[in-house]
Amino acid sequence: MDPLDVMMEKDNVIPYFLPIFNAEKQIVVGYEVVARLNASDGVKRIGWFFGDKTIPSEYRNELDDHLQRLALEHFAAASFKGAMYFNYDARQLIKDSGESFLQRINPYIEDQTIHYNQIILGLDEKDVHSYYAEIKHVLTYLQSLGIRIGIDNVGQSSSQIDQIAMLHPNVIRVNVSFLNQDSLPHLYGDVHQSLTMLSRKIGATLLFDGISTFNQLNYAWRNGARYYQGPYLLAASKEFVLEDSCRERMQKDFQHFITYERKKMQAQLELSNELVHSLRATLKHTKTTGTLDELILTVAKDLSEYVFRIYICNEEGLQQSSNVEKDQEGVWQLKKEGLYKNWSWRPYFLENIVRMNVEKKGILSDLYTDIERDEQIRTFAYPISESLYMFMDIPYEYLFEQNDLI
């Protein structure tokens, strides 16, 4: 559809309302305002119009003003008390320091049909980074009034986490629609886990949108989403919906997620116990007068079913043994180049050392990608003395063959 055709049909552009659900009660806590065109051949989505920077900004702003006015009238008439999510052009916000938007909402603020803290202005991450210096003070001013700021499409490109943190947004929004239904890449999971930690540290709410499948809802739940939206839950509509219209479905899905995670935790605990039992049996019958390389070779042969690499570090992360690694023929070989490498820079390394010292037990890591093998593995770490710790890498093949370890 041609942009000019959209402008010619401006009076037929109306707001639709996409529900936002929360994790705590599984109810509607807000709506995102999205644009629809009532055309002769049906209702059409025109979100592309606002994202196309080749369309003159005057056209986009004019249509945005029209859409926001209608949406605000609808919110006020319904006496809606939840959140109102408006997507906004960062350049327009900079141009007038948000005054045009404030003038539009002031009548509703004055008669108290709408309050500042109900409003969320969503800005695209790329625009925020492009105009960071100019927009920072504007966002601070709007937040001082009580308006909340959302940053959209975070994590899809090379996110500049430091800038996001300094802006202190109220909402960090992640779109999961680009993730394949059957295979959610673990790479994105690592990025989104970082965003989960960031949102918690700066007091922002994590919203996952574009959820169109069960797997995507599960992915959002596992990555700490507090808010959810997308057609899998409910599609956008002309009218508001009952706040508990999706509660039963979400509760059922969440229960499924919880059950599955419990099974995973149980499987991980059972694997840890198996490794501890086997390792203790080996250590009990191993001569203490041998070298550490001899020790890991003995352990490797006894635990060959579980692991493909073993090495020993001290409490400072300095490797005290060689690596013993299983080759493609299943033969264990010592690799001296690992000796005296320092692994203290690894995330959670020192934390895990302290935990092992205090708890006197081993720790099974999360899934992560081994650089050398370019595959997902887990590592089991175990204290073998007051100052030495054995690390055993478990291959993806073994994890895949066992239930609930991936």
C-alpha cells in the first residue's frame, strides 16, 4: 500500500488495543496502541508506516497525532486505570521536548481521567542510541512527571547495554517473533539473560512481545518476563477485553513450564549425585602419591561415560594439571598446554569456588557453548581437597541422551 494512500484514508485509521498481561496474576494490566486501517477490503495493519523513515516525518507525525487522540478518548471514556503503551518517534520527542504529546494529554490529566503514571512512551532502541545525547534530558523530564519510558526491540541488534542502563527506562521490551517456533537459539537466551539481570538492577520491567507460539511464551517465562503480549495470548482488537480473559490459559501453560523445570532440576541433581558417587569411589582407590595428571587420567577412565575433558585448578583459578581429553576414537590424551592457565576471569568462577568451600559439594553449571568444540556443554566442578578443584566437562551428546538435561 502506498503511504500517500494511507494519508488519504486518515479518517479510516483507528486505534486497536493489544493487551499486555502480567505474570503475577495473569491479567490485563495495559494495552499497546497499534494502528489499523479500515479499508474497503478489510482491516489492514499499517505499523510499517510509522517505521518507514523514507516517509516524510510530517506525514508520520500527523497520523500519529490522529491515532493518539482517538486512543486517549477511548481510554478516558472507559475509565481505564491500567497502562497505556504509545509507540513514539524519538526525533519528534527531541524536536519539541515532548510538548506536543504533553499538550495532547493535559486535558485528561487535569480532569483526572488519565494519570501520568499510566502512560508509557515506547521508543525504538536504534533511535535511542542514535540520538542518545539529545534525548536523555527529555526522558528525564518526562519521567519526573510520572510518565514511564519503554525501550523497544532491545536485544535484536548489538545492544549498548551501558546506554540503556544510564537512561533508566521503566520498561525494556524484547520482541521474540523472530525466534523460530521449533528451535529457540541459545545465543539469544544469553543476550536476554543479560537483559533480565539489567532490568532487575535498574528497576525496569521486562516485557516480551510478539509471542505467537507456546515455545515463545515458555522462552519469555524462562527469561524473566513480567509482562507478555502477542497473538498467542490475545490479538489486538477495537475494544478492551475482560482483564482475566487469558488467565486460565496462562495458568495452564505456566504450570506446564513449572513441571518441566522441576523435572530438569531433578535430572540435574541426579546427574550431580551420580558424578559425586563415581568420583568419590575413584578417589578412594587412587594412590595419593601420584601426580595430578595421573589422577585425572584415572578419573577420566572411570568416568568416561559422562565426560570428555577433565582438569584441576586451585582456589585462585590457576590450572594445576594438564587437560585430559577424549579424542574421536574415545582415547584419553593429556594436553600439557592447559597447565597454569588462569580461569578466574570466567563468570561465576570465584563465586562457585566459595560455594564449594562453604557447602562442601560439587556444582553443575548451566548450559554454555564450549569454544573449542563449538557445542553446548555443562561442567561439573568438585572440591577434591582444601585448595584443589576438579572440573569435568560433559558433552552435548550425553546431555541429549539423558532426559531433561538440555
